[in-house]
Amino acid sequence: MSRKPTLIFIVLGVVLVLLLAFPAFRTVPQSHLFQHLASWQFTTSDAATSTFTRAQCDTAFPRLYQPIDEAVATRANHHVQLPELDIPAGRCMFRALIYEKELYVIDAGDPESCYVPTYRERIVGTLASIHKAIVSAPEDVPNIEFSVSYDDMPTRSNNAVEWGIARRTEEANIWLIPDYGYWGWESVGLPSYSIIRRKINTVNSKSTWERKLKQAVWRGNVKNAPQIREKLIEVSKDKPWSDIRHADHSDRSNNSYLTVEELCNYMFVVQTEGTSYSGRLKYLLLCNSVTVAHKLEWLEFHTHLMESSGPTQNFIETKRDWSDLSVKMDHHLGNLGETKEIAKRSYNLFNQRYLTPAAVTCYWRHLFDGWAKVQGFKPELYTTDGSSGELVLRGISYEAFIVTFPKTTREKL
């Protein structure tokens, strides 16, 4: 009889080892075990895990949620009301509802008349990321209703409270979200975030610090934000450390075209803003290189983690007109030991932790919780038909929307 308890302990021990060693074994019920393991720590093998509990998310990414917490604080005494979620005609927005862990599109807006030509991948990518965060959650998800702008400049969509992919410091009504590129950005040849991470990490494994080209690289269209991008090309012209060129990414036949992952072969990868923010920053931060950026005007959900000085410096910052770029490049090329440490800190912080798919999913779920705290109304799944008095479903389920869009227009919802 003494052998039976021993066998039970052996089986439990094997299961625990499998859970710790192999994230794939973590089904939703099993993930609750981690809350009781005070010694658990996030590792690189967890990078794609989407089933973390709230406690695990907090342990793994303690510095991630600052934009959400600040947004919650601004509405703590002035809760969000339903009229604030209304979508003006012709704006690049949609309105959605999470109800009992299911996602619904309440208002698809009028995307065909929206001024963002890639509206479909932006809407689908954002909804898919939200849906993933909901269905993979091992715990409850609050019932919430919200509006999302997929415009590069969210305040151009609406001046009321909304979720958006970027904002200026003073635009506190915008709640920052990961952009659609964390799902996929097919229009620029990036079919999924997981695929581009894999490609970049393959280059990183081959392009060690000592093997990198000792140059700063940039490719882009100067017509977007010419006051920044043209100046960059001007100040870097004929510099030995420069491989900075105009390139139209719609023409991949020209000899100056580089893929996102090929940029990681350089010691220095240059970030410039575009219409507002630039979607390339997240990819540059995945390189085991040093990101060089002018002083950024537009915030993303992760930019509060970027530090330009001090013992935790993880990128090189210049003035917006690039007037000090040459001085900074000369300094960092002359002090490669110091520069290598900046690259290492950036890689460890972003590639290995805060820009992993796991971090993105945790951010979404923290956003759901934060929004629920300041939601000044009770979300409703049904409305009453004015003529029949019957209950009618509001909007359309995510599953139905995703297979019919863009035919599913505002009128049909």
C-alpha cells in the first residue's frame, strides 16, 4: 500500500516537469498551476505562449502596462459613456463588444469610404489579435464595449475616447494598442508577426556583433514625412558609415531594396517616423543591432520602454533634424564595446521579452481589465426591436464578420 502514494508523487512530478519544460503542454486548466509556483519565471521558450494568467503576465512583463495604467488614471473620476463610442461617418474606425468571452462587431464603420487604403488588413488584423487574447485567456474576461481607430493618426478619426495604434503625448483620449502588424502586414510582404520574428532571429543567429556591417542602414520612401527623411539622407550623404537610401518598397526589383530581416545584418538600424508613427520600429527592435532614432513625437504601446541614456540605455537618440547624427555615429563606432552593450540590452528587453507574442497578448488582456474599470455603462448583447418588441442581437459575431468582410458594411450590421 505504501507504493501507491509514491507512484502518485512520481506521476505528479513528471507532469510538473513537462509543464515547466514544454509550453505546449500548458492547457488552459494546467496554466492555473503557475499561480502557485512562486519560483516561476518567464523564459524564451514562453515567447509564443498565449495562455498566461494575470499573475503570470504581471510576473513576466511588469513594465509593459504603463500606457494602460495612465489611461485608466485619466478616467478614474470621469468614466467612459456610451455616446463617446459613436463612430463619425467616413472615419477609419470600428466598434466592438466583448461579451461572455465572445467578440462581436457592433459597427464596422464605412471602410470603403475611409481614407486608409489598407483598411481590410488593419481591421482584420486588429480584431484577430483581440480575439486571440480572448479565447486563449485561462481566466475570465470582462464584458466591455469600445471603439477602435485604425488610422495612423487616431484623433483624425474622432476626438472622443478610443483605442488607437499611436498618439502624441498630449492626446490622452487615445488608449494605445498594438497595431495590426502584430498579426500580419501582408501589404508590405510581412505575412505574420511570427514568421517575421522567425526570419529575423535566423539572421540574428548568423549575424553576430562581430560579423555585422559597421554602418547605419535605412530604406524608405522620403515622400512620407519628407522634413525628417530628406534631412536624414542629406546629413548622411557620402558618410563612410552610411547605407541610407530612398527606396520604394512597392518596387522590389531595384538593387537598393532590403527585406526587414536583412536590415539586421547592420550594426545600426535607423528608425524614422512617417505619417505619424512608423510600423517598422517593432521589427528593428527585434534585431540584435542598435536602433538609431530621432526624438520621437509619436508614442506606441511599447515606446515607454525605450531609454536613450544612462546604465539601461537601449537605443541611440538624435535630434529630430539629425544634426547630431554624425557626431553620435563617430562616437559609437569608436566605442564598439559600449555600443555592443546597448545592442545587447535592446535585444534582451524587446526581442526576448517585451515584443514577444506572449507580451502582446498579455497587454491586450490588461487593456480589457483597465477599460472595464472606467466603463460607465453595462454592455448589452441584445437590443429591443422598436416595432416587434423582440430582443435582437446587436451587431455580428466575430466569426461571421471575418468570413464576410468587407461585404459586411455598416448598413448590414
